[in-house]
Amino acid sequence: MNYNQEIVDKVCDALVRAGSTFTPDKKEAYKKAIQKETDDKARWVLETVLENAEVAEKNHSPLCDDTGIPHVVVEAGPNAAVTGTVLESIREGIRQGLRTLPGRPMAVKGNDAQRIAQSEGMYEDSGMLDAAPILIRSTDEEVLRVHILMFGGGPAIRAHTHRVFHKHKVEPVMDQIVEWAVESTAQLGCSPCTLAIGVGRSHYEAASLMLQALVDGRYEKQSEMEQEITNRVNESHVGALGLGGDTTVLATFMKVGPQRASGVRIVCMRPCCCFEPRISSCEL
């Protein structure tokens, strides 16, 4: 396979940034949470997480020992060409980025059954870890942009993707999301969380909307529904690391897609841990 080396290098750098750096708006969210926190233990946790992030950024080292599974969103403008060479160059950049970060070796060997059972062990090369299927979406900008997110295992274990009967009201959907979020944040451990939510017509669509919500979400800008979810989950006082306090959730990022004329909505809710979303972007 012939790669575009410029794309490979840009994606490699973006993955390292995603795995080692808090976005500016996330740093500000932590600082505001620290100022408002009334529980001493919780405030110490928030300060420690932010300090860890600052050290990781300075040293270009992983934010967490669970360095994550790469998830990629490609934005293509009106005249951008997303060719097979471009996609393979992105994948090669991810492989090189995992080796540079370095990523934790997590790629499982073997055929279908062996990979499920993890009976053949793992590859030592962190670059053997495949990214999740690439999601491509259009944009009005004249650009070809790549967003890389690193997904840890804990939030995946505590996430929900399920149908919700809406009863022709928004409240039952909101209530279910809050119920899931309170339960998940209490079980996750590594809070405060950022809640990522997608509401769609199928499990695939809901999950893809959840991923896009993380790409588009900003800590300083919350919709009415996002703010309601954040406030209601914070009323649980699960708090940082589950030790109690005012900050269980820093923010909620929610994207609602087209809906089917039926009695159900498919909701995907991921309780991103204190280090997520680990995200960075580059223009190709």
C-alpha cells in the first residue's frame, strides 16, 4: 500500500495529542468545577486530575494507563476527496501514533473465536491495535479534517445503547438517560464524567450520533436539555471518584438525529471518564 506521508505524520501527531492532552475548554471546565466544589476530598481529586493532565501534556505521555481504542471521524468539504489511499494513510498514521504515544498493547491475536476468548494472547506491538470503523460526514467548509478520539474500557463497560419508549413526550427519554447516567457514574469510579449521548432510529445511528456529539460538544456551551441532564445527575452527589461532592458530571454532549414515527427512540449513552473525551483534530 502506498501512503501519503504527510497525512500519516499529521494523524500520528494528532493521536499523540488526543492521548496526552486536555482541550482548552476542558481545562477551564475543571478550573470552574474546582472553584465551585464544596467537598474537600472531591476538590483534591479534581485538582489532581488537572495536574495529571498538565504533566501528561508537558511530557507528551498518556493521560491514563488505559490508552484507549482509536475512533475516527472524517469531515469532508464539498470538493474534498476521500480516497482509499487517504483512508489507508489515516490508518497508518494511527498505527504510528500508537507506537509513539505509546499505546498500551491491546490487540488480541487469533481467529474470530480465539479473539473473543482471548485464548492466543496479545500482540506486543501497540501499533497492531486496529481503529474502530471510520465515520465520514460532510461539512460546508472547504476542508478535509480528521478527529481522533481514544475510548477507554471503563466507560464502554458502563455505557448503554437501548430502546426507550417515549410516550410522545421528551420527559421519559430524559428520565431514562438520567437514570442510566446516575447508575453508570456511581459504578464507573473514575469520575467526574462527561456524558456523551446520541438519540437515533437504530443502534448504529445512535452510537454514531454519540460519537459526533463528542466531536462537536463544547464545555462552555450547553443546550437546555444538556444542562438539565448535567444538573440532575450532579444532584446524585456521586462526585469525583465516587467520593461525594458537587461534580459528578462536568458537561453533557448530546446529539439528536432524525426520528422514526414509532413508539421508541434508540439512545446511546456513554459516561466518559475523567480523562475523556481524549480528542484531537488535524486538517489534511
